Amino acid sequence: MQLRDFNFADHSKILRLNKESEHFLSPMDAARLALLAGEASVRVVAEIAQEGQKHIAGFLMCFREGCAYDSPNYRWFAERYARFLYIDRVVVSQQFHGQGVGTQLYQEMRERARMQDITQVCCEYDLDPPNPVSARFHHEFGFREVGQQAVGAGKKIVSLQMLTLPAKSIIA
């Protein structure tokens, strides 16, 4: 598996992956992806070679504080924390579930946060309707709930999560 920053040539594959998981994510078209990719501070794909072809097995997109991002969940964190990295989307293709793709993407995110001396990483996952796979994954990574809110005209309730990383100066 190779992790790399994604570029415009990857957008159609990223949009297909987003569509696969749209029941947990907000919809995204080409214009929205271009806008978000331009604002994102972390935009990574996991690429896997199989049978002589490269496949995008997953992607991750994160935002720093101070963005003009209109997500209500991003804004919740922006109102409460001065410095953070917000994980907006992490998507793994159903074809590659259970192969460590999400773990690799999150390890890359942690390293990039560490390099920028960011100690607070935040995200959310659905409580209602429930997303137990995401809940378990984030708990295993050390995320803890710092709040909840209703989104999508009250059709969803999300758990707002925070991971506190050690400061760069303490990491050996």
C-alpha cells in the first residue's frame, strides 16, 4: 500500500468512493471536492496495486482551524478550540475493508499532525443512525467524546470526538 497526496487526476475515483459511503457522509460532487481539496491541509489516498493495476483503496481529508469550511461539525470544533486538525472524511472502499487501509490513513494523519505540532485531532461519527464500526475504530485509536449534536435537519445525531496527541517537544 502506498500513501500519497491526492491530486485532480484522482478526483473521479474519490467521488466514487464517497458515493459508496454517502449514507455516513455528506454528498460531494466534483465542484464540492475541488473546493474542499483546495482548503484541506491533509488530502491523502491509499493506493493498492492488484493484478497489475493501481486502485485507490481509500482516502482521507482533514482541515485545520481557520478554514472557511461550512460543515456544522467543523464549525462546532472551531467555536471551541483554537488549534486543531479536523478529520472530515475517511473512506475505505468496501473491496478493501478489513485490510488495514483506515488504520494506515489514520497513522499518516497522526504523523502529519505531529509534524505540525497539532495536539488536538477531532472528528465525528453517527450515533443515530448508528455507525458501530466507526465508533469502535475511533475508540481503538484513542478518541473520546467531547460533545454531541443533531445535524441534517435533525435527521442525524453525531458524536463529536477528540484525540489528544503528545506535544512534539515530548515525543522522542
